[in-house]
Amino acid sequence: MAKAKYIFVTGGVTSSLGKGIISASLGKLLQARGFKVTIQKFDPYINIDPGTLNPYEHGECYVTDDGAETDLDLGHYERFLNTATSQANNITTGRIYNNVITKEREGQYLGKTVQVVPHITDEIKRNVYLLGESGDYDFVITEIGGCVGDIESLPFIEAVRQVKWDVGQNDFLVIHLTLIPYLKAAKELKTKPTQHSVKQLLEAGIQPDILVCRAETKLPDDIRKKLALFCNVQYNSVIEALDADTIYDLPILMRKEKLAERVLTKLKISNKTEPNLDQWKDFLGKLKNPTEEVKIGLVGKYVELPDAYKSIAEAFIHAGAVNECKVDLKWIPSESINEENCQSVLGKLDGILVAPGFGERGIPGKIEAVRYVRENKIPFFGICLGMQCAVIEFARNVLKIKDAASTELDENTKSPVIDLMEEQKKITIKGGTMRLGAYPCTFKRGSKAATIYGKSKIIERHRHRYEFNNKYLTKMEKAGLMASGTNPETGLVEVVELPDHPWFIGTQYHPELKSTVLNPHPLFVKFVRAAIQNSKLHAKN
Ligand code: GLN
């Protein structure tokens, strides 16, 4: 297609309806017809990015190749579309204002009063067109975070209204995702909240073209008709989105509801080819018909909120499907683990993943968990802080460096086996200053990591300040902890493994960020396989 088409996804009635999944599913259905699609999210909060937000506030912070700290919905976009996103795919109000204020200081608006309309709205639109005019995409799907009617989303909604007049009706479409609640006492699905949220959009000058209606029960015909009538949309533009067993069902459910067909018709695109969803269906088939089951413990600090580990949980779903194995994730708060209870808390698990994290809370429990799995030969996978804990544990219990620590855990430790890099020591501001984004890593020949990836050089994404302290490298390797992956330019240790353990791997990077439905991550795939083998071994004993 010569010009990109712009699709906006707004939300009404309540948050958490799954705009990200609907956007990703639509993207998938368009991509499966051969179109090039990208998905972008606008977040209406003032933080420049979610990098400084507590996971309890915001869930996982997803990191892109170019080192942007972004909303977790970008993870869904990548997992569904199997294409990389970048900073351009996630823009917050804070970033918009920051850009406008920087331009103002540079004198770019000299003589003018800088205002929400047109300056903020122009900056919002510039970020939409940046993707649309790159020539890389047929469709730019832009998800507007929050709910219609929120004070903070107003400038975004106004910008959406303006886009219609910039690009013309045929290249512009709005999908409104809404909730149709069921009132048990009245035994009725209620359309009024949706009517109100559409009215709010209309007040802002936007008529949604398609309604996607989240509901717990099927939408009967009369409800669809009522929604069409009162919300001023065509009857067949009322799309039902029922609760699903897995988010990965959504592209199939949306296909049945003909969401992409409606979009194509409304945008006057006559491509009537059938979407090719063979690989997707193959994945779903395996996901839903497992022949094995394993219990994997996820030891973390934020386990009360599973969204904090979204990409890890999804990577296990992908890896489970490849192995035709149901992965039963057991969420274990790291603070609850100590030397005495390791056996009872961890003993029945087939594999343990020690999760990423920040701050000293929970580190001692993570170190105890590593000791237990190392000594008992249980498959172990440590990610970022999890890998750092594995290094500390090895130093303390194998090298007998009793005070070994990370300087994150103990600033004054005499044995900083994990330490800040020199350049990090000078940094005082917090936002966007970690080692972020894609870095290369080369493997030692014959290492487990090299065999698992089937390559000698890879690129993975990072988000951390602390590193393996290379002063201890020789001692560690002599005692049996192999630094199997290192950064070829800086020599920083990226992967550690124990060659004499069935499966013990720690990565300084975050492999979970690159696992997708079509490309499950090899480390997760092989870790699940190791857990299956371990469970069989136990069954025999
Ligand atoms: N807190 C550790 C660091 O900054 C680990 C970070 C992480 O697990 N993402 O190095």
C-alpha cells in the first residue's frame, strides 16, 4: 500500500479491558493477510517512561532493542506480531511535554504562546506520523491508554480527532473497546455504560467506527442492535469479545467476529485473501493439548502481582507449547524462603527460576533458593538479579568467601562479586540510566548456552546497573562456575553456567523479552525440557 492507514483503539467504561490484546489480535489478523503492521501505545501519565515506576504500580517494564523502557503491552505486540518495537512505539504524556518544552527553550516557537492545542496535539500527531510516514507499514495501530473521559487522555483524544482531517476518512478508523456488564439480579446485559462512553467520544468530536464489546456472556441479537442504534455504528460493526481461556485465543475469536474484515471494508481495502493462521493454530493446538506437566517455581519479590513478570510467564507458555507440556507456575515470594524451609517450599518443584528484581529485599531468600537447587541438582534458571544471586551463592558456599555480596545488597562489602560498573558509579539520576537494550554476547565453544542457542553469537536485551565483577572471574571458573557468555567488546559476563549440574544457567540479560509465539526462546524451551526430565527422574525414584 502506498500510504499507511491509521487505526486508533480507545477504551471506555473501565480500564483493564485488554486494549493491548485486542490491538495485538487485530494486528495479527492484518499481518496474517500479508500487511505490514506496527502497534503503538500512548500512555497518559507524566512519567517520561515507566522505567522509574514500581512494578506494583505498573507491572513489568518491557525493554526494546533500542533500550526504551516501555509499557508491558509492547510485549504483547511483539509476542503476537513477532516483530520488534522501539521507543517510537510507546509515548507518554511526560515525553510529549518534555519534547514540547525542550523545543520551546530552543526557541522553536519563538513569539508564540505554547498551548495544548495545537502544540501538544501536534507533538502527539508527529509521533503517530513518524511511524506512518516511515514507509515501513501499511497500518499503524495506536492504542490510547486509560479510559475515554479521563482528564489526562483529553489531548490524545483531541489529536485523534485531528488526524481524521489530516489524513482523510479513508485512511482513518477508530475502534472503541467497551464493557457490557451483566446484572445478575436483572438477568440482563446492560448497554448504558457503553452508550455513555460513546457519547463522551462524540463530545470530543470522534465517532467510533467499530465497537468491540467485552462481555462475560454472548451478546444476543437485540443487544447488538441496541448498541448499533444508540452508538451510531453499523450492526455488523458491533464485535463481541468474550472472556477467553488464553489471550492467544483472541486472534481466532476476533477472526470469527470478522474484526479485520470490518476494518478492511471500512478503510476501502479490497484485499479479500484469507489470513494465514496455520502456525498460530498449531501453537494453540499444542498449548491446549499438553501431554506432560511440570511445576516450575518462580522465586521473586513481586509475586503478588504476576503482571510484574509478564514476559517470563508468557515465555513459559510459548516454551510449554513447544514441549507439549503444561507449565504450572508456582509463584514463591523470595522473602518467605530460608535455610530451614527450602526443602518444604522448593522440594516438590521440577525447576526453579529466580526472577529479576531491584533492591535488597528478598535477595537472601533468592540466594538460599539457588543453594538448594545447586546442591540438589534441580534445573535452575536465573535471570538478571537471579543470575547475580547465583554468583553470590557460588562465591559464598563454594569459594567460601563468606561476605561475598552485591553492592546492591551491601554497599560496603569487602567482597563485591557483583558490583557497579565504573561508568555507573558516576551516574546519579535514575531515569533511563541503566544498561538498557540490545547487547551482543559470544559463547564459549562447547558450553551449554552455545548448544542451546545453536549459535556462537547472540544479541539479547538488558536492564540492570550491576555486573559480574571480573576480578573474581578466574577464581570462579577454577571452582567450576563457567562464564559461558561474555560481551565481545567489554568482556562483561553475560551468562554463567555449571557444567557439572543437569541444568544451571544464569543470564545477566532478559531472554524473556524476545520470546514470541512463533519464536519461543531456546533457553525457556530447553529449561522446560530439563524440568520434564527432572520430573520423570523423580517419578522413578
Ligand atoms: N538490580 C539488579 C541490577 O540493577 C538486577 C536488575 C534486574 O534484575 N533487572 O543490576
